[in-house]
Amino acid sequence: MFKFLKKKRDKTVIKSEIIVSGFNITVLKKDIKNIHLNILPPDGKVRVSVPKRTDDVFIRGFIVSKLPWIEKHVRRFKEQPRETPREYVSGESHYFKGERYLLSVIDYAGKPNVAINDKKYICLSIKKEATVEERKKILLNWQRKELEKELPDIFNKWQTIMGVSANEIRIKKMKTKWGTCNIKAKRIWINLELIKKPVYCIEYIVVHELTHLIEKNHNKRFKEIMDKFLPAWRIYKKELNGSFLLGS
Ligand SMILES: [Zn+2]
């Protein structure tokens, strides 16, 4: 009796830089099957990930063929107003479910809390000596609770429609992804930042991650599944990517 040895995934990554038409492009050679081209936050850096044995001349040719796309997206990225560092003071704009609100910080000696008032203000009641970090923490906790309220209905709805189910759903603050799916564990992470976006964008990410339980890769089949369940998904994707990151 003998066992088949499972081929171990090669996790080494060879990183290099090439310049094409004035763009400094990061090239990552790794154990993958397809080429991925991404524009990354915060400054619109271009990155191409390719299978290990891809020839450099081919990579250059690929990038040249994608130059119009790269130029368009890098430009869009740079035009996008970057989020300024928050100080959590009255008058600051904060987004919630796709709407812009003004933060109103109220001096309050009791247990800190957050509430929406007049459909216009996010009122943060907290002691006046509170530091930026303390104010931020209370607001993030509130955002997390609000997203926690949204997710069960959205997941229940789409799990029923799609006939799949996740074992675990978590909310996480992530820098480069709106959501992730660990297919083996059927564990889905949703980015806390999504609470700032319209609910249909949250739904789009949920459908995207649930689709991974049917199809691992972002291939033709993946898109067909998305088209079937959420025909307008490309519009939502555009809306999200325009404001945060491209790719993934
Ligand atoms: Zn995905």
C-alpha cells in the first residue's frame, strides 16, 4: 500500500521591477496559473503577478497590451480624493450605508454611545477629555455593530437563493480587500469599511464571496454564476473599486 504524496504548493515569490512607458511596475513571479494585474492603494502602484516560469519578454508584451487599461485606471485612482486622516471632531464627514453624515461630538460623562440624528448627524456622545483614539474606537465599535445587524439578513437571503452556506462569517478591518473567502473552511470575512457603502454594495460582496463556495477562481464560470444571481454586479464592482481599490 502506498500513499500519493500531495504536491506542496510553492510559496516563494520572486519580486522585481520593470519600467514600461513611464510606469514602475512590480512583477511578482509565483505559483499561480493566471496573470493578475492590479492597481494598488494608496498611490495607484501597478502590480502584475505571473506564473513562475513566465518569460520577461512576454510580461513586457502583456503590460504593453494593457497600457490603455493601466493608464485609465491609474489616472482614475489619482483623481480619486484620498481619505484624509480622521480626527473624530464635530463637523467631519463620515459615510454610513452610502450616505454622508456630519459627525457631532457631544460632551457626555456616561457610557459613550453613537446615534444617528435627523438623518444628517452621527452623534458621538463621549467625555470631553476623550482622545482621538478613544473617539475612533467608539465609532468603529458602532460601525461594527451596525454591519453585524445588516449581515445576517443578507447572508440568509443569498445563501437560500444560491444554495450554499458559509460556516463562519466575520467582520474584519482590511486594507486591500472588501471580502475574503477561505473555501476549505467556508469562512467569509467582510471588510468593516463596507458599512460606509450602500447596502447593495454589501450584498454584491456577499454574493461574490458566496460564489467562491461554488467556484474558486475568478474565471468565466465565476462570472456566469455572478451574472445569474446578480446581473448588475459589474456596476456595484465599479462603484466600490472607484472608491477604494482595484483588482481582487
Ligand atoms: Zn474573489
